[in-house]
Amino acid sequence: MFNAEKVKNECVEWIRNFFEENGKDCNAVVGISGGKDSSIVAALCAEALGKERVIGVLMPCGEQHDIDMAKLLVNTLGIKHYVVNIKDAVDGIINNIPFELQKQSLINLPPRIRMSTLYAVSQSNNGRVANTCNLSEDWVGYSTRYGDAAGDFSPCSNLTVQEMKQIGRLLGLPDVLVDKVPIDGLCGKTDEDNLGFTYAELDRYIREGVIEDESKKAKIDRMHKMNEFKLKLMPAFKPEF
């Protein structure tokens, strides 16, 4: 039932409207990881605004084994880009905190440094930062709060992985980018290895409510409930006067 061409065109128009209302003549700043999500968001922005108004930022942390995929994307789209290695910043924080950080803190630190980098680039280039998350990741909290979950506008946070792939093909992106196995880039495992279920299974459950494996259903439900807070605005106390 998913009409990829209709949704793609509506998303492109939505991006144009966002910039018309929230930064006319501003540039879209996109963190380019080499994965499908950042590739598709960058391509949508290029179609909506023109490639001259899209800035890609490649942010390896030391050596990035698949940075050639990120370079393929910016070259395919013909967009301006910067390479900012964040290793010194990450190491600087780790080395100056007077205790040993827990594993999850170490995993989440680089994406938060990357988001700070994107905003530094954006503010110096008349930009608006694109969020590159999709619905599937957000559903189970597979994003870093104030890291890749942040941004000024989010073209794809209501689209599943399978829907994103269809749109990526319509945008003419190379298959190697659209079909690239998602790797979190943080702990060296694929997304599906970490999650314990496939995105195809998750997407069907999100859209149709159908999943055969009850243990996987229970895990998805548990992860969704635990991570719903990431999708909400920060709670704020309202005094009564």
C-alpha cells in the first residue's frame, strides 16, 4: 500500500516548506555516515533545495572503514562537504573525566560530539541541521538522545527502513548505499545483531501489527516502551500562579 513516489514528492515539498518558513535561503547540513539514512536525507534535501544548498559533513572517529561510502554519496550528489575527524575531541573528553566511563557512555559520546560538530558547521554556514533517523530506529530507541536523534528538521522519522529503501531507489542512489547493511559504527556490530530481530520483521510489526515470534514481539514492545521518552519534548515544570 506504500506509494513511494507520492511520499517522496510530498517529503521534498515538505522540506521546501520547512526552509521557506524556518530559514529562507538557508542550507541543509547533513551528517554523512555512508549509510542509507543519511544518504537518502541528503538526496531528498538536494532535490528539494538544489545541490548547492546542501552541505555534507563526514565525521570519522579516527579510522572509518566505510568512509568510502560517505565519499561516494557526496560525489554522487555533487554536494559541498567537509571532513571533520572527531577523535581528538572524543579522546579529550574521555581523558579529562576523572573516572572510567561506562560502556554505554563511551558508545554514546561520539554521536553527541558529531551533533555538536554539525551545529558548529551549521551556525557558520547559514544552515539548518537535518535529522537522519527513521521510524524503525526511533520505535525501539535505536538512536542517541542529543546525538543522532537531534536536529532542526526530520524528513524521514515517520518512514520505516523498507519504505526508506524504496525512496532511495527512486532518488537514483547507488544500490550499494541503499542496500548497505546497517552498522551502528559504535561497537562494530550490525543493527540487527544488536537488536535481535530484522528490520523487515520490525517494519511489518509497526505497519501491520504482525510478527510470528512471540519473544521478538515482547522484546520490541519492551524496547518501545522503555524508549518512548526519547521521542517526547523534555518535561518542564509549570508553576501555578
